[in-house]
Amino acid sequence: MKCFLKSKIHRARVTQADLNYIGSISIDSFLMDKAGIEENEKVLVCNINNGERIETYAVKAGKGVICLNGPSARKFSVDDLIIIIAFEYSEKAPEPKIVLVDKNNNFVEFL
């Protein structure tokens, strides 16, 4: 088995950062569905603005919401652009789902 890119949400905008939440990244549930990311699934989050990268787990949120929770709120700020990446183990490389969004985190298209 090898680890392959499964999906990513490209250039989403952070709408909230909540230091006091227990942890994780809250993601618009519609975008999670489009990308095939399950609730509590491990994701890699890359901050385009400052180069920070964290691993955490995804939780569903309301329309347009991208919120970094817990300690990651110190590394990500509101309006930062990020890439949310999910991987999968497989014997054969899957066709990844690349989700593009607009400045309000609305689905635009698959790349």
C-alpha cells in the first residue's frame, strides 16, 4: 500500500480562529462532501500566507466556515489562504478530487 493524494480544497480563506476550542479544523460541510473528506478524518492544512503546515482532523461547519481551532489558531489568522489536503492508502493511485473555491469559500469547480 502507498499513500496517495485523495483530495484537496485549494485556496480556502480562513474565516475564524478559535484558540479555546478543543482542536481540529471546522470546514464547510458542503466543501467536505465535494472533496470526499469525512468528519474526523485526518487532514494536512497548509497556510499559503506563512508556510505553516499542521495535521489535524476535520469537523463539519456551516456555509463558508473555515475555522482553525485550538493551538493551530496561533499559526493561522482570519483571511489567510490555505490548502486542506486528505490522503488515502491504496495499491493504485486514485483520481484526486481538487476543489476550487472563491474568496467566500463557495465551491467554484473541480480542477
